[in-house]
Amino acid sequence: MSTLQLLAMLLALSVTLHIGCAAAFTAWRGGTSPAKALLIGASATSTACALYLTAVGDYR
């Protein structure tokens, strides 16, 4: 794995984690329980990561 590929993967991980944290925080502030907010954040993170990896796979 080249340095550029590694940096791209780290950037993707960072972005997906930020999306998940924002979704969880928004859900929690919206009135859901912390456990449900955590599940919402985790699903947002996995969805964003899957979309990114699908896009990379189709690009190649």
C-alpha cells in the first residue's frame, strides 16, 4: 500500500467518524436516548464508509 493510499484511507476514516459523531450528537440533542443515538451514529458511520469504499471500488 502506497503512502497516498494510506493517507486517503485515513482521510476517509476521519470523515466517516465525523459524520457519525455529528449524527449521534444531533440525535441525542433531539431527544433520543444515548443508546439509540449511539446506534444512529454507528449506522451513519458505516453507511458513509460503505459509500466511500463502493466509490473507490467502482473507480478502479
